[in-house]
Amino acid sequence: MAKKQGNLAAMKTRAARAKAVAATPAPASSSAVAAPKKRTSPVKFAQEVRAEARKITWTSRRETWITSVMVFIMVALAGLFFFGTDSALGWVVSQVLKFANAG
């Protein structure tokens, strides 16, 4: 993922706000009633959703293909491993049962 270059002034403002929030003391009593959250207008919500959607970086078609092939290979290897393990344990159990029935 590539980092997007941001506005330096905006980054400083966000850092200052975060610092101010961190410096604010917590309420003394846990029984204090929190103020109800202010509702956001649908237009503001849609703008925020679009802003977040712009931050999404999608993988390329090649990366997706390579990842898919790797998953299929790993599934095949795991399938072979569990088939072999199941077969070996099945053979051991059958040998134990033959030995138990023979004696």
C-alpha cells in the first residue's frame, strides 16, 4: 500500500487535537451520565463515507491472481497432509484391532 501525502497543517491540527483529548482528565465518577451523542445529518454521513472510501487501496489483478494460486496450493498440500495422516492412523487402528481380535 502506498502512503498518501497529506497536508502538513492538517496533520499538525489533528495531532494537536489528539494531544488535547489525551490531556483531558477522565470524569471522577463512573456514574456520571454521558451527554447524548449529536446526530449527524445524512449529507454529512454520505460525505464522510465517500472520504473513507477514497482511502481504500485495491490490490492489482496480478496480486489477486498470485494470492489465489497460493491459496489453492496450500489447500492441496493441507489436503494431502491430512489424507496421509488419516490413512496412517487408520492403518494403525486396524492393526491394533486385528491384534486384539487374534488373541
